[in-house]
Amino acid sequence: MAVHPRGIVDRLFEQLEAEYFDFTVTVSDREDDERWVQLRGNAINLPYPHQDAPERVLPPLDLFGELSWSVADWEAGRYLTVDWGPADAGAEPVDERGALAEVLGRVLDSYLGLPADSDRWVVAEQ
């Protein structure tokens, strides 16, 4: 099923505003277990097939655009957890929903290599 990044992000924010801070949205490829992304609170979890530190690998990919981010946890060749937002003090205000939706779109298309409009994506909430 094609995914709509803004709809997924809006659903995440609905749950956060209702104080369901453990709410998780997982988008996964029904044909490839290694292609997935999770959104939970202010964290993004991804597969991480790289050996180098994320701080070296991620900036050239420009996945996060204007969204503030930092690496929370990672294991080479396995996974990466990135915390996003809020914007750094003194930075221009950011539409976090819009910016996160753009990040999700770039992660699906560029990082995971399967366009958001692919019918292979499955969205699960928990």
C-alpha cells in the first residue's frame, strides 16, 4: 500500500498530543525484512547497514533537512536510533510535522530505496 508520510506523521502527533508517548508507527517492506523505519515519540529507528559512525554517514545523505537531529544509539551493520527536534536555541522556528513528513519521505525513497507510493509498504501501529 502506498504510504502518505504526512498522514503517518499526523497520526503520530495525534497520539503524542493524547499523551500516548509509547505509540509506535512501523513502515516496513512486505518483501524485504531489512527495509523498515519506525517513528516513536521523537525517535526514528532505521536499519543501519553501515560500519562508519552515523555522524559521518548521514550528513551527506541530507535525510533530515531542517529538522534538528542527534544520534541516540546505533550498532554498526544493524540499527540506528535518531532523536529529532526541537530546533536548537536561536534557530528559526520549524514546522515539525512538515519537516518530519519530509524526513520520512526521504528515508523511504532515498535511504531505504523504495518510493513512498510503492504497494509493498505495510504500516503498523502499536
